[in-house]
Amino acid sequence: MDATQPQRPPKRPWRFLIALAVGNAIVLGYFLAPQTVGEQIRRELVTQLRAHYPHLEVRIGSGRIGTNGTLTLQGIELRTIPQRFGQKSLPVLQVGRLEVLGRIELDRLREGKPPIRPDKVIASDVVADLWQGADGRWSAEWLWPPLRMDDEDLRIEIRSGRLRVHRDDRLEQRPLEIDQIDAVLDLLGSNPTPDALSVADRTADPSGEKTTAASSRDGEERSFEFRFEVQAAAPFIDSVTLSGDVSGGRLRVAGQANGVRMDPVVAARLPRGLAERWSDLQRVSLLADLRYEFEGSFGGSQALPDGPLRGLGIASTAGRGNGDWRFSVDGLVRDGRLEHEWLPQPLERLRGQFALHPGGIDILNAAARLGEAELRLSATADSWSSQADWRGKLQADGLLINAALAEKMPGRVGAVWQDLRPQGQLDVDVDWERSAGRWSSWGETRLLGVDVEWADFPYPIAQLTGTVEFDETGASSDGLVGRIGGRSLNVAFDHKEGAASRSNWLELACDGPVTIDASLIAALTGRDKPESGLERFVRSLSPGGQIHLAAARWDRDAAGKKRHSIDLKVSGGTLRYEGFPYPLYDVRGQILVQNEITRLIGFQAGNSDNAKILCEGYFLDVAERSEPPSQANSASAERAPAASVSAAATTPNPENAVGGNDGWRLALRFQARDLPLDEALRAALTPDSRAIWDNLSPTGVLDQAEVTVEHVEAWEEPRILISARQAAKPTIDNRTISLRPVDIPYRIDLVEGAMRYDGDMVWIDSLDGRHDSTRISATGQCQRNESGRWRMDLNIHSGSRLHPDTELIGSLPAQVRGGFQRLQLRGPLSARGRVGVWLPDAQYLDPAFDWDMILQLEGNRIGDVGPVRDLRGEITMRGSQDASSAYAEGLVSIDSMHIGSQQITTIRGPYVIRNGLLLLGDAIPPPDNSPRTSGGSVGADWMTTRGRPLFGKVYGGTASLSGEVLLNDGSFDVLVAIADADVRTLLRELGQADSSVVGKAEGQVRLEGAVGAAHLLKGAGSARLSQANLYQLPFLISVFNLLRVKPSEAVAFTDGNARFSVYGNQVTFNELKLWGDLIALDGSGTMNRSQEVNLSFNTKVSPHNVWSYVTSPFGQDRYTLWTINVSGSLANPQIDRIGMEAVGGTLEKLLPGIAAPNAPSRQAARRPGWLDRWTR
């Protein structure tokens, strides 16, 4: 701008300020005027609300009137006022925006009313909180009656409303919300009505008192009349509509709710008071549609009833008040689920219709699924009372009945299930009712393959089909068909309760055999009962195989006592009675049970070796007898003595059973043919009997046997009676019974015999045992003494023969076995007498024996080719033996025996055996107090003869024997003597018969050695000859010829003596002298077992000859005239002479009886002498 241009004067600012102030005033007037009026209305409304609801805190955020005259109030909130310190203020109602449409009338301000006359009220963002206080009051009760300022008609619209239903007044849990509430409420003008709900009614405050609310303008009580329509939705309700009106003190409501969903989650969020009263809702999940109508009058302060309401009983609250309520609720359940304590599993897919009305409840076409079962129900109740009468019908298809379902069943149904324990599917058609408080039902059940276990016979019966009819008194069926053990079973029963139970019965019949197993045996005892006697008996048999239930019936007698009968057929079975556990196979027979008596009839069986066994018997459970035992039977309840038991027992009869309180009784009788004596039979015996078996070790096949078993519960062990018989057999084969006692290991084959056993004694009769040529015939018994030890006594009959072969000798005790082996006795011995054996047991581990026997020698011999033969006579033997000692004694009475060609007769004398030492003759000590054996009654006092040797007759004289023999090795030390032997007899026995020979001989020898060991023989002895005239013997004739002496009685040898010793096979003659009236021989030498001799004799003049007096001055050396040497064999000796010829000639002149030197010498063959044969 040009500087020279003139400046304009500045404009005044006040004009702008005035204009601005005027504009502001206009604007403020426009805006502040409505706000002022609205604020005034807000304050007035707050004042009236606080006066009407004195115990609520009322807040209104703001109020203004719009240009169109609309009053808008925002932030309206009603809350409780805390009554004590720490109490919270709880929300009751919140309105976000309230628009009142009407006409503005400022003159209403002078009347204390809002300056607007409302025609319509629109409430938006309404939130109502519904909760129940600790005193049971609901929060909505605090808003009743509503505040009414005018009597004109008014429409109230609620848009986007929400109802929040809280669990309790703590408001801690998430509430249930019903949202999308749109409602229209048309309030009609009020009219004076004395009985109607009026503003004069009192509203309850939190303390329970009542306060007077604002009254109508003229002080009259006026009723409310209005109409309403409500639409809403919620997460658990698809849609709900409600319409109705209140007019003349009556409420009319109609509407429907679609898609109502109730489940435990929703039920858990209901107000606590309602949840406790309607606790069944927590078990329900359903989707339903409802249509409802209500109509009735009510008082002004109607409250909900106290106490819990369950199920449909909630509807009974409608009948309270003045009692003229009419309602109708029709429901359609589209789907649902119910869990209940009475149900084993939830009901699912619930569907059906129901109707609620003042007259009661109708359930129509209800259906559900319980597991796989389809349930259908129709029912009706004639009132809402808890004592209402009900009638209904329940049908179930494919219902699975099991323990879980039965546990939920009440009363009689549960009791029936406990009695039968059914498992499976069935169809049920039940009519039921409750009349006068009493429930009853009747109908039928169709079994579709049900498994049952009856309490009295709990054996599983499977796949039962058929129809069962039932009513209040019980159930019955004319015929059910099932499976038992794979077989078809027919069942019929009639089961009643109460007094009618006396006519209960059950019948069973099976079309074929079933397997005997543990479950079948256990079924013989009722369920949950102690083991019955019948089951104990059957278990004691250890049965197996198959059994056919031909017929069975359980019922009661006229007195009401339970009874039963069972007819069973056993086939292909096995038995093993625990009291006599002998296994039986292929068992066939009949078992007939009549109450407490169980009979075994016609049983046949075999074993693994084709034995034929028959069995009959009974089992009697005395504790279950319907009649008490007789007095006579009770008196005879003691066990019968063993001696009274007959081997030929009859078939056991329970009618003859003794009574008493001994409990159950058992009697069985077994008869067997071709019974093998094997390990199975041994194991069946009692321990004592088994000990006898083990000691005897029997084998073979028994022809006949009979076993009777008796057992009473009071007895510790059963009583077993056994009898057996073996028929005579001509030959011995693998079926022949053999005994081989452990302590005498000698096999005896029993070709015939019989025995009986009663538990305390065994009788043995007609026993015929053989072993090769050995044969034993005996009778006897085996008995148990007071200490429990068994003793067997056998009487060996005449005719028994023992053959002392290797096996028999090997079975002898070790103390004597060696001696008999070396003795080599050959040939049979006849035996008779008694043998006793104390069998071993737990206390005595070794057996003990005692015997009193007579052995008959029948031409026996010692050794196969020995010189001792033809032994004939008897030997008596009495003795005993146990583990610590052995003792025997007896008398030898041998009539005849031969040693070589020499016969010894009439041998008599005692002997004693002590612990393997044989004492003969003078070696026997005087009697002492020898201890007796554990076996019994044998001792040293048996001896009647002491201190005399064994004597026998030989060579016309006597022979004696004394000494000791150690039997285990055969060593001996004996003294043999011969006295008064006739020389003629001696020579005749030696084969040198000469009737003219006379003389006597005697001698003795003491020998030591071992039987059968000649090389160990040693000893010494002497012999003497007297009163003889020996000159015609061949040997002496040769000697006389050498001496050139003519044999004659004048030169005969009359006396002689010898001293000799024995060592091994050689006899050494230390001195050998013979002399007569003329000549004397004085020699020595040896002779061996082969009878080879080497003798040297010096010839001398007999001391009885006169020449001896002539030659005596020459001395002893000059006494010898010749020396004769004898060598070679004794049967053919070589004799040589050595001497002086001059002496010979002189002698010939002096002794004219001397023969010429060249006279032929006569050598006669002769047999060996007795000494040769004795020492051979």
C-alpha cells in the first residue's frame, strides 16, 4: 500500500459483541429451556419414585424435552439401599433410555405433575435383574405395585429388553439372560374396585414391613387393567410369545414357547430357591415346545409357596390363592435325555406329549430309549395332590435287564431280581396304577434270550425264551425254554409272595447231558448260603463227565417246609471220592435226590485197566431232615465195633441210618472185578493202610473186591471196610497178585486167597502163595494195637514148602544171609508154624519180626555135589528180630543124614542164634534176661535145654557137636566128638566089611574155619582104638606080609591111638600108633584132601609080647625092627619096607607066625575113610 494514501478510521468492536451476545442468548434460550424443564421433570420423578419405593435407591441420569415435546430420560437405575454395614447395593432395574411421547401442558406443573401428558412410553435398553434374597423375596416384588400417576390409557413399549436371572443375591455367577425382549403393555384407565389389586396395597421392604404407597387422587382404591404382548428369545429358548390382559382382578395369559432347551447347565444357573425345589431339572436335558393358557383371579400380595416342588408338582402352585385358577399346558417334547437315580443309564431320545390341567396330568405317546430298549409310556393322574391316583401303561421292547437296572428297581421288583439274577433282553407290557396310595402292576414279560441264576440253584441257565405272567402276588410261566450246558432246558414255575409262597414250585428238565464242572457243583448250594451238605458230598466225589437232569422240582410241603427232588443220570463220568480217592472212569448211573437224602443207584464204572466197578450208596444230611431221628437210632449213634462188621455188606440204606447230632452221613459200597493193584489204588487208602501197602508192595489184578465207606461229619476219618478174594488159578501170569515185602524182598505170587479189612484189623484167609517151587499156605490177621502200630500174624499151614534158592536166601536178614549162602542147602523144606511182623510206622521206622516155625527136611543136601546129603528130620525155630537185635533158638531133630557113605541118625540137640551168632551144644550159655524185641513176646526164657551138645548116632556109637558159627560169613569154631563107635560098623560103612572084626573107636577134633572155604580150615584132634582084633584088612595084610608075619588073630592089632592136626587141605598125623599082642606100629605122616598119603611106620615088638622084655635092654633105638613107608593114594597105597635081613631071620625063628619075605602082599582096594570124607 502506498504510504501517501490516507488511513481509514477503525470500526467499533462493540457492535460485533452485541450481536454475538444476542445470538448466544437466543441459542441458550433454545437449548436451555428444554433442559431446564426436563431437569425439573427428572427431579420430580425421582422424588415420586423414592417416595413410592422408599427402600430403593433411585437414580435418573438426565432428562430433557425435545422440540416435538418428547420427554427423554436417560440412565434410570433402581438399586437396593444397603441396610447394614458392608452390605452391597443390588441392581433391580435399569433403563438406558425412556421416551415419553405426549402433549406438553405447563399448567400441570401447578398440580405437581409432569408438564407432559403421556400417550406412549418407549423404553429402550431395559435390563431387569431377577434375584431372590435371603428372606425369600424376589427383587421384582420390590417394584410392585408400579407407580401410576394418571388414570388415562397408556401404551408402554419395551424394546431390546433383557431379563437377567441370578443364582442368588450375591450376583457372583453368570446369570441366565432372556434377551431380545420386545413387549407392548396397554394400561387402561383405572376404576374403583374394592377387591381388585390397588395402589393402596402395601409393598414389601427389605425388613419385611409394609409401607403405604401413593394412592389415587381421590383416595379410592382403583384397579389396574392392562393388556400385554411379549416376544422374547434366549440361548435356551428359540422364541417365546406371551399375550394376555388383566381386567376385573383376573389374569388371562396365553402363549407358546418354541425350542425350549433345558439341561443341567441351565438348571444349575436357576435361582437357588427354584433349583432346590425343582432339583429334578438338573437330571433333564430336553428340547420342547409349549402352548399354555392361564386364567384366574389373585390377591394383591400373592407369593410363591414354601417348600420344594419336584417334577410336575410345580404346577400345583397354580391352585393356590382364591382357588379359581384354570390353566392348560400342552407340551411336545421333541428330544430329551433324563438321568435319574432309579435308572441304570440315562433315558435318551425322549419324545412325546403331555398336558397339564387343573384335573391332573396326562402323558400321551411318550417314548424314549433306555440303552437299546424302546420304551413307551402313557399315564394319567387325577389330581395335583401328592396322593393323587395314577394309572398307566408301560411297554418296553428289547429291554436289557441286568444288575445295574435291578439295583435301581424298588421293592418287590428288586427282590425278584435278587432271586433270579436275570441278564438279557426282554419285552415288557405292564399295566400299573396307584390307588389310595398303593402301587400295583400286572402284565407279562417276553424273554428274548435271558440268562438267569436262581437263588436256590444258581447254575447259569442261558438264552431263556418264553412268556412270564406276573401280578401283585408273583410270577408264573407254563413253559420257558433255555440252554444249560449247551443243552435245551424246559422250565416251568409259579412264584408267589407272602402267604401264597407255600404254593411256589419250580420244575426243570433237560433234553440231554451237560458237563459236570465247578459251576454245576457250586449250584448245589443256594446263593450266599454256607456250603450245603449236598455240595460237600458231591465235591468229595470229585466228579467229572456229563450228567443229565432228567427232572427236578423244588416246592414246599403242606407245612410250608422247602423240599426238592432231583433225578440225575450220569454218563461218561469220573469219580474220585476224597475219603477213598480211587479214580473211576466211564461212570454211569443214577443220582436221586429227595430232600436231605441223596442216593447213588446202579452206578457202574471202570478204571484205566478195564476193571469193572459197581457202586451204590447214599448221603444223608441229618441237619436238613424233616423228621427228627428216632430214640432208638439216637441211642445207637456210637460207631459200631470193628468186629461186628460183615464182609458181605448189603446195599446201604438211609432208612437204617443212625440219628443223633453227628451231622451229615455218607455210606458207599463199591464192588470191583478185575481190579489192578496199582498206584491209583494205593493212593486211595488211608495213611495207615498205605503203610501196609508200601511194606507189602502188591502188584497184579484182584479178581473180586468190595469196599464199604462210611463217614459221619463228627468222625475225623471215614471208616473203610474192604474185602477181597482171589480165585484159584492153575498158572501164574501177569494178572497174578504178587507180594514183595520191603523188609523181606522175596516175591510171593498169590494164586488164591481172601482178605477183609475194617480199618482196625485185616483178616487173611486161605492164602496160597508161590514162588517157583516154593509154596506157602497160610491164614492170619493184621491188627493195630493201642499205640497204633500194625502187627501181622500168619499161621503157616502144613504143606507149605520153602525152596532155599538164591532169591529166598538173598531176602534173609544180613546177619544170617552169608551163612546160608555158604551152607548151600539144596532141596525143599516143608514149613509150618507162626510168623509175626510189626510193620513200620512214623515211630518205628524198621519192622520187627517174631516166629515159631518147624522146618521139615526132606532129603536135602549141602552143596550140589557135597558129601552131606539126605538130610531128613525137623528143625524147630523160635525167635525175634528188630532193628537192634536178632534172637532165635530151637531144637534140631534130624532123623538121618549122610556124610559121604556114612549115615548119622537121631541127631538131637539145641541151638541158639544171637545177633548172627549160631551157638551149638555146650556153647549155649545159661539162660539170661535178654531184652525182648519191640515186636513182642520172644526172649531167652524160651530155652528149655541148656549145656548139652548136639548128639547123633554114627558107626554104632554117638557123635556130638558143639561150638559157634558166625552166620554172616560162615566162620565157625566147633568141637566134633565120636564115642563108642563100633569098628565093625565103621569098617562096613567104609566098605571094608568083615564080620570077624570087633573093637571100639572114639575121638574128637576141634575145627576152626569158614563154611565153604576148606583152605581156611584148621584144628587138632585125637582118636583111640580099643578092644579090636584087626588083621584081615587088606592094608594090614600087606603090612603083615612085609613083616613076613602070617596074618592071624594071634598077631591082630587090638589097640591104637592117634594125634593129628588139620590145616587147610592137609591132615598131619603127629602120632599114629597101632599094637597088638605081637607087633606095634608107631608112625606119623600126612594126608591131603586128594587122599594122597605120606606115612612112615616103625615096626616094633608089642609091649605085650615077651620079646619086648628081651629087647628092652637095647634101648628105644634098638627097639625098631623095620620102617614101613606108605605113599600114594589112599585107595591104592605104595608100601615099602626098610630093615635088616638078619633081624628078620631071627624074628622068623623067634616068631614063627611071621610069613616068608616073599609072600605075596595083598593090596585090596578100598573106599576113602570117614575122616577123608569129613575133611574133603
